[in-house]
Amino acid sequence: MQTTISKYCGDPPKDHNMTEHTKLTRYSLASVVYESIRNSLAEGELSPNERLNIRSISQQLGVSQTPVREALLQLIAERALTLNHNRSVTVPLLSAEQFGELRDIRIALESLAVQFAAQNVSDKDISSLAEIHAELISAKSKQDFKTTLQLNRKFHFSTYKLSQREELVALIDALWVRTGPYLGLVYKYENTVPSPVHAHQLLLDAFARRDPDAAASAIKQDI
């Protein structure tokens, strides 16, 4: 998805003969496209400043260009994508200050989520999270970064949902969409020596003790 989008701005043409079924189908397709692109952002499949092309996306997903335009417009409104002066659509290129601010907000919200989760987590939940983490480590050792990033997101949001705070999880999810492209770069070009104990394991240990403060400390270290 590397070429520039053309003829992108403006409302789609009105079709006065469009049936309610057609409208529903169009909006349903737009939702599918929206979720697909959103997941690609959150899981680091798209890189900062990468251009998105309507025709390429429509061909890849097997839909017309109209629902793709609508999905992109929604993501632009949510600041997950950027509409440029030349009408190309790109993944936002954040400044260090912007990224730092988003990171700090993530630490605050995700720490709160795991504190709540530590009060609700069961032994079965901990075992399930441990299995996801083991799969993640296996994928990372094979340099399968796409699977690694998918499992990382699965681990985190399986954790956050244990907080039983839907609005909090929704806010965290929106932040992941904006920072995911940078997480992808970290995994692909990581040169740092790994810490003796993975932060996910520290979180699992905190859950085993039902210790909210230790859980918050672990998630802060991970971020």
C-alpha cells in the first residue's frame, strides 16, 4: 500500500435510488474495512508515514472503493490516520513530544486497568495469559514479528478486559491504534539486550499474588 490516494476528499455522491439494504451493506462493509485497517495499525503492520491507497485496499479486501473511503475518513477523524495537503492518506508521523505524551497516557490508563484486573483475576485467567505469553516468546524467537505483535496485543487486552471497565479498555484501545506502528518498529529493529525477567512474567507474578501495585509497576516497565 505504497502509492498516493487520488480524488479522496469530499462527501461520496448521493444516490437517491439507494435502497435501505444497499445502505446497510455499504455501512457494514465500511465497518469491516475500518476494523481491518485499525487492527493493522494497532498490531504494527503499518509503519509511520506509510501511505494508504484506496484501490490497493479495496482489491486486498475484495470490496468497492466507497467503503474504503468511508473507513479512512473515520480513522482520519479519530487521528489514527493523516490526510495530507496533496490528499494522500498516511500513518501519522509523531514527534518525540507527541509520542512521549501518548506513552505517559498509556502508562496511566493501563496501570489503572491492571490494578482493577488484579482484584478480579482467577487462577484460570492467569494460566490462559501464561499460555499466550509462551506463544509470544516462541514467535519472537523465530523472528515471526507479525505473530508476535498479534499475540502481544492479545495478551494485553485479555488482561485489560479483566478490569471489567469497558470505557477504560476502549480508551486504551484507541491509544494502541495510534502508537502501534511504533511498537512494530521496536520489535523489528530491537537491538537491546532483553531483561532477565520479561515484564509480562512480572505481571503474571503480580496477578498470582493479587497485588495491584506490583501489577501497575510491571505494566509500566513493559510500556
